[in-house]
Amino acid sequence: MLNKEFIFKRVAFLSATLILFILIGIFTMLFLQAKPAMQKYGAHFLVEKSWNKTITIKDTNPPKVTKVVKKKKETSASDNDDALFSDDTPVLPGDNEDMQSDDTNAAPVKTDTIFGGYIPIVGTILSSLIAMVFALPLALGIAIFLSEIAPGFLIKPVGISIELLAAIPSIIYGMWGLFYFAPIVQNIFGGSQISLLTAGLVLGVMILPFMAAITRDSMNTTPDVLKESAYALGATKFEVVKDVIFPYAKVGIIGSIILSLGRALGETMAVAFLIGSVFKLPLKLTDPTVSIPVVLANNFGEANDLMMSSLYYLALILFVFSFFVIGFAKFYFLKGRR
Amino acid sequence: MREKRLLLNKIILLLSTLSAIAGMLFLAWILITLFLKGIGSISLSVFTKDLVNGGLKNLIFGQFVMAGLATLIGVPLGVMAGIYLREYGRGRYVNLIRDLSDIMMSAPSIVIGAFVFAFMVVPMGGINGWAGAVALAIMLVPIVVSTTDNMLSLVPKELREAGIALGGGKYRVILDIILRAAKVGLMTGILLAFARIIGETAPLLFTSGTNSFWTTNLNDAFPSLTVSIYNLANFPTDKARDLAWAASFILTVIVLIINLLGRYIIRQRKRK
């Protein structure tokens, strides 16, 4: 009897602890996989604009210096074995002759591949911001409608519709966005159908129901007594919302908005259909670019070695960043809310 | 002055109502699009043939198998963890786990895919169905933890006290009284969690991949409806796109039916 009790409690404890282990496991695994790229590029990875770019690395000495050195050597070592200088340049093993042909100095070259996260990081932040700018006013409007304006018989159907909108899988948003929403965005704003703007807007439609639902929940925490007092003083509905509900539920509303941002940052499929997967900084909103989840989704299959490690570096950045954004919202603003 | 206040009020109320209408319109737009495109592309052969022959049978099967396995793995863990948080644990550790679980619920799903790739796919030598199920289970656990935690908190204290007074061990009280009292809420929560993971794509992309052929071998690339939608939509032929629409329609119908079923159960219980 006592024994079963002990086992049951132990199993429950281990199950709860497993959550901690999974999170530590995710972090450790991403870190270990990202390590080669972290060691190679360091923090410069965050501002490097190239991705999978092969560059040639000249010999440690710049060409001019080599020439001088060579001349000096030639004069000083004139008696030495001619064979040593018969070749103009000391070709490194494994060097590619074709690579050198461009180089006027024919300096010894090695190739190296550069990976940098700047463009996907910028793409992730920009697409999430567009989504927030688009979704925030609508979500606030829906929340105000549901908590203050809607007549009783409408609260439920509208509420359920908003929650169903949140239940639709993200890949469906991608399909709809690509084939039906993108052409309309293109007609209005010009540019290409596949762009930062379309990706951001579809992302906005996607986080809209989530944002509206949790903002409404925050607003509903306002005690009726406060609202009724304000109405009794002759306040309009808008004034009650602005001067009673918003100040009272401010912390919760801000927390809900930040939490939605955290969700938007990690969204993959809806964005993958629409952002274009092009490693280019967007000069206009209607240019295609790429975001971190999309880089992961589209490159994981064929990546190896350094590229794989760089992908894990990006995954780690995304994980840590969204962890802090969500954690910030939860701890600072939504504390004690269950 | 008064006029201005009333006018401003009217404008804001109008804008709020318009936002709600806009939200409803988006839902209607997506559903109508899916319905029109889906109905046009669905025929009986979609359900009787595998992807390799232009159907979706193996994909629907595969998606259910992986989500089902994830539920089998994740629900016991999540429920037990929730029981610990609500019934046994005290103090800081419980709050830490609760907060971490909440954060994990919103963690980027693609990162969970990347984790499972390093954790299972590489050691096992290639994409496989187990890895897909585990990735989905990791998504599921925090949802189930949160549901269990909430539902158990609704069970009145008197029931616990009465149970203890009967002289059963604490685990007996939890299993026979508390879980039974919270059963309907728990089932609903699990149903909604299942609806959430069955539509996931990102965690499956490089864990289970997808497979054009019928297979029940979880050690191999496993058919996934969602991953195949992504592949088919990027395929340049009309036939592939039609199939992607049919698959999207079926997926949405499955997800929405499970969701509405869950809500219906909640409503039935409240009416009692």
C-alpha cells in the first residue's frame, strides 16, 4: 500500500521533471550542434550578410608584400637551389587552378564558405513586426467588441469563430495565403506576390485570433463594479474602455501582445509559403526575403557539416530569443494568470 | 463637448464592430476557399489510393498514426506531471515547472523538429516515423500539463478531504475520486490538444518526412498529410495542387470537427 503510494508519487515527480529535462535537452543539443559554427564565426554571425557564399582566402601575406619578400629572397638566396623558386607561387595542396585565374596577382588561394544569420534574423523580426502592426488594432477591436459591445446572443458565435480561426493549422494559412491572399496584396501594393509584406500580413491573420482571445481574457478580468460605476457617472462605452478597462487590465493586455509576438517569431509554415526564401535584404516591403524558421524548414534536408551547424546556430538564436520574449511576457506581465 | 464625446464613442464602437466582422470574414474566406477548392478535388479515389497513385489514403493514415502515438506517449506523461503540480508539489519547484511548461507551449515548433533531428534522426540513421511521433509528443506534453493542472484545480477541496477521510492512500484518492471528477474536462483538453498536433507540419518536416507509399514501418520515412501538402503545393502541376487542396480540406475538416466536438462536450457538462 505504502509502496504503491511511493511509486505513484515518484512517477508523478519524474513526469514533471521531464519537462525541465526536455528544455535543458533542447538547449544543450542545439548548443552542441551549433558549436562548430559558433567557434568559427562567433558573434560576427549575427551581422554577416552572406549565406553559403564561397570566398577565396588569399595567403596570409597580401600580394604586394609577397612580391617584395620574393625579391628579397631572390637576391639574398641567389645561390640556393633554383628549383625552390622555379614556380612563381607556392601552390597549396588541394588548391583549385580555376579559382586562381581571376586573381591578377595569382596569389595562393584557399576557398572558404561563409554563413551569416543577419538576413534571416532581420526577416524574422520584420515579418513579425508587420504581423503585429496589422493584427494589433484588429485584435484590440475584436476584444473590445467581445467584452463590451456585442449583444449577448452574438458573444458566443463570434467568440467561437475567433477560436476556430486559431485552430486552423498554419499550413492551411500558407495555402490560402499563397493562392488567394498574395494576389490581392500584390494588386494593392505592387511588387511581387511572394514578399516580406504578404508573409507578414498572413502571419498577422494567423496570430490575430490568438491575440484577440487572450486580450479579451485580460479585459474580462476588470471587475464589473468598476465598469458600472463609470457608466453611472455617464461615461460612454469608449470612455469605460479607455479610462477603466485599459488602465485596470493594462499589464495583462501588454503581456498578451508580447506573447503573440513570441508566437509570431517562431511561426514556420505560413511564412514558408510566402516569404520567398531568398537570401537578400529587403529594400522595400514588397521584396522577398527569408526568416529563421523558413531557412531551417527549407535547408535542413540537404545540409551537412558547417551548413548544418550554422542552421543549428540559427535555431539556437530563435529558441533563446523566443524563450526570453515569451518568458518576459509570462513572468513580468501575466504572472499568476492561469 | 458632449456631441464630440458621443461621436468619438460611436466611431470607436463602429471600428471595433468592423474588426470583429473582419475577423469573421477572414474565417469565412478561408473556409469557403477550402470548401470550393477541396470539394472540386475530392473523389472517392482520394481515400482509396496512396499518394503514389494520386490519392491520400496513406497520408491520412500516417498522420493519424503519428498523432495517435504522440498522444499515447504524451498524455500519461502530461497527466502525471499535472497531477504532481496540483496534488503533490509545493513551492518554488512547482512554479518553475509550471512556467517552463507554459513557455514550452509557445516554443517554435521548428526548433523542436531540429532538436528531435539531432536527438533521434541522426542516431537512427535517417528520418523515421518514431521521430515524428516523439516531436509531436514534445509539442503535446505542455498542453496536457496545463489542461490537467487547470482541471484538477476545479475539483472542490471537500472531495479530497472526503476521500482522505475514507482512509484510502493519497494515490487512491487521486485515481478514484479526483481524476474521475475531472474526467470530462480532461478528455476535452486532450481532444483539443490532439486537434492541435494533428495539424502540425514544422516538427515533422525533417523527423518523419513523408512517404508516397503505404507503409506501417515506423523505422522508415513515414507518410504525413501536412508535409505532403507543403511538397505538393510547391509542385508545378495542377494535379499536384488539386491534391494539395483536397488534403488541406480534409485536414481542416478533421481539425475543426475535433475542436467542435470538444466544445460540445464542455457545453454538455456545463448544462448539467
